[in-house]
Amino acid sequence: MKHKDGKPAQSEKSSWKVPMALTVVVLCGLSFYLGGIFCSEKERYVVKDVNKAVDTPTGTATGPVQIKTVSFPECSAEYRDYTPCTDPKRWHKYGRHRLAFLERHCPPSFERQECLVPPPDGYKSPIRWPKSKNECWYRNVPYDWINKQKSNQHWLKKEGEKFLFPGGGTMFPNGVGAYVDLMQDLIPQMKDGTIRTAIDTGCGVASWGGDLLDRGILTVSLAPRDNHQAQVQFALERGIPAILGIIATQRLPFPSNSFDMAHCSRCLIPWTEFGGVYLLEVHRILRPGGFWVLSGPPVNYQRRWRGWNTTIEEQKSDYDKLQELLTSMCFKLFNKKDDIAVWQKLSDNSCYKKLDNPDSYPSKCDDGTEPDSAWYTPLRPCVVVPNPAAKKLKLDALPKWPERLHVAPERISDLRGGSAGAFKHDDDKWKARMKHYKKLLPAIGTDKIRNVMDMNTLYGGFAAAVIDDPLWVMNVVSSYAPNTLPVVYDRGLIGTLHDWCEAFSTYPRTYDLLHVDGLFSAESHRCEMKYVLLEMDRILRPLGYTIIRESTYFVDAIATMAKGTRWSCRKEETEYGVDKEKLLICQKKLWYSKQSS
């Protein structure tokens, strides 16, 4: 406690202040005593403001900080596939209504695990891309449920020490290639660079997204952690972009008007229930002129209804309801053949004027919720109307891929300090930085690195600089930072919102390279450094790399703390060679649990 002024009390005029002063002294002493109890060295890292040398992997550097070295213990073997915020052990705490229990529910601080997640017995370095698209090691994802339950649909099959991915699916048992060929015939924009980004809701083992990679379309494959066991883990093990998630009660962590195409292949989402709220979320994240593709019930019900344990009358009713709902939110039936139906989100805002009628349903969203607000934001049964002033937001108004990658998006002007000049400066900066990174880490650009995350991106410059390399980048924008994710999507890249005080929505051992640019400087006032490092270790593959770009203060602190994660680190100069900013390049070791057989 501090006094408001430094003047001494006048006893003859203020004798009542004496007992108050005694009270203050007692309270200060008590707070000092309690502070010693609750802030003991046993419970937290201690930062001492002393001018001592700090040990770094490349030698000894002088600095004002010394961090206490801590060795993190191994987690028990049961945590080998631990997903803290989608943990099946905690499902019983949450409601079953609308499958809310499958959404993100992070553990409270007193339940957080402060240990290193071990790999499963027999873990091997993943098979490298592009071979990994068709096979992976069984021991890396040792789950047989899909193999046994979906064997007739050819999702995958176990053969010796490997899982093979023949490219089948519930609606394409004869192969995903022929399925997408038909889709391209229905949507010519898939062939000429108009469509670049897609989302697959209920992705299975991500065969659809994997096939689209060869056609120049970058897909976010989305699935929850449910009884299918490790759908997203299979996808990432194959080297295909994926994230844990479900459309239930919260918005997906993506901005509005972002994806060029959305897809559901018998994903079992009840589109017309609960006021059509799930379809309204697809409408929100799909850009004007974008396409929604549905295969499975109730499409082609005239031929398929017998295999769906229903009646033709019920399926016709479901299809009519779906068509009516889509029309009410400004979709039109674009094309249809066999088991595939395609709707297009209208880009003419005149359709949305009918929503001004107070009796219309669904109504226009007018409750003040930002269209791009997407981090723990509840779903609402209303239509997010595209901004009529954004003329270049429409799919047919964007430059075609790959030209759109280096064109400043219209939405950059919505950001403070955002401009075409700032965009170009960022683009040029990352070209220079990546040239330097590749000198320091030659594995970038080789088949050693496939799954990459830029943990604190601005405009996606890092991802743009490696666009010609055989890798993909998940661009992450902090939920507490200015939301630049619309710019990332408008230039044809993918990403997600996230709060790094919490665990990321992925399985352990799913990324080959994690890039960090200023994250600790920006978030250290909110997020404890050790938990961020433990989360990085959880999602990083054994023998994977991190590039941490930070102030010298944080680089030295992280280098010391990283020893407890069993990383091998070295400190390097940036491309500018300045003292205030350094690079820390680390590699995670491959180790096995002491509990392994």
C-alpha cells in the first residue's frame, strides 16, 4: 500500500489517525506474511533482477534476468493422446443437449497437468509427405475403431505395421478422386483458381481435404473428439490440415465471410433442427458467392432412402425443409447430380432486404455481436448479413489463386494501421526473414517439415513466404489481439483464433514446426510462460522444431526453461543482427516413457 502523500500526520489535530496508522501497519505486515506463503518459490518460477550471466545453449550471455531451471516430469502413459480442452474424462461434467460436451471445456488452473506428454509405445518418426497421404505407422495412432466399423467404406485399413488410406468414405466408397471429379463438374470454379479455401465439417480421416490439396484447394478438416477415435489425429498424421471442433452451441473459431467452399459428406449434422442454427453458422463463415456442398441424407432420397432406416416421405419432408431454410437465408440451388447437391450463397445483397420484415425467419442479426467475433461466442439463430460496402469480399471479386496471395485484401483497411502499404511491407519483410530462417534451419523446404503453425501471425506473411514449399501453415491469431484473420483468409490462407493461455484444439505430436514471433512479449502478462511451453511441447512432434523470435529478455528466459522440456536449443542472430531481438531455434528430442513396455 502507498500513501497518497508523504506529509506527516499532525497529532494535535488528528489524534484519530494514530489507531488508523497502527491498523495500516498490521494489515501491511499480514499481507507481507501471506504473500510469502502464497508466492513461494516452490509454486512458481522466480525472476531475479540481478545483473548475472544467463546460460544459453551457445555460451554465456550477460543480462539482467535469471530464470530458475525446472525439470518437468513425464506424464503417465494414459496421457499419451491428451487433449486438455476436449478431454473425454471430463465429458460427464457438461450437457448432452446439442452435443455441447464435445466443445472446448478447458480444465481449471488447479487441474492443469505440468508434465511432458509421452509418445505411445513403438512410436516412430512419421512417414514423410507425400507418401504419408496414403499411409501412416499404426503405433503412432494405435486406434482400430474406424478400421473395424468403417472397413466396408474403405476409410482406412490396417496392413502389417501401417494404416493405409485407400481414399474411401461413407458417400464415396469407390474413392475420393471420382467423388471430387464429379464435384468439379458441378462447380467449375474449383478448376480455375476461384475457389482456394474450404472447410470440411465432419471430415472423417480427411480424405476429401487431402485430395483437394492436389487441386490447389486448401481445406480445414474439422471433427470433434468422439467415438470415431482420432479422426483429426489421423488427418494430421497424414500431413493434411485439420483441427478439433464441432458446430454445437458456440461459433467456430473463424471470421465471417472467409471460406470459399464448405462441405458435408453425411456428417450427421441436423441442419434443419434448432431453428437452423448450424446452417446459419455455415452461412456466417462462407463468403458471398461461396458454395455449400452436401452429400448424404436427404440428397438423392428417391434412390437412397431404403438404406437410411427411414421412409421416402420422411426424407422428402427433410429435403423440402432444408431447401426452404437455405432459400430463407439467401442460398440458391446451384447444381445437383446423383448424391451431391450444391448451393451458392448469394452475393447480391438485395436478397437480405426481405429479412427486414419483422415476421421473417430467420431474422437479421442486429444484437451488436461482431460478425467476426468467434472465440467462445454463442451461436445465434439469425443471419449475419455481409457488409454491403465490402465490394471485394465476394468470391468472384477476389483475384484468382495464386494472384490473391500477394494482393492486399479490402478488409485490411478495417484494421488500425492496416493499408496496402503495410501489407506489402509485411510481405517483403517475411521474404527476407524466411531466407534467413532457411539458412539457420535447412530442414524448412524439405520433406522433414510438413505440418507448420505460425502461433502469432499478423497477415500470414510467414505462410506466404513458404507457399512453394511442401508444407502447409496453420495461422493463429490471438483472441486478445486485433482480429487480422479475415486478411489471412482473403489472401487464400487458413488459420484460427486461439487464446494461448489455453490448450490448442489438436492432438499431441501433430506439428513439425512451431513458429513464434513476439507471442511471449505480447501475452506474458496474461499467460504463464511455462504453460505455453508445455503446450508447445505437447503438440510438437518428436524431432520437430521451434523458431522463437523474441526480445533478448524472453529468449534467455525461454532457453533456460526449455531445458526442462528436453529440447536442444541454440540462440541465433536475426537477419538484422540487432541486440534487442534474437532467435531461439530448438529441436524436441524423441524419448519414450519409463512406463513403456
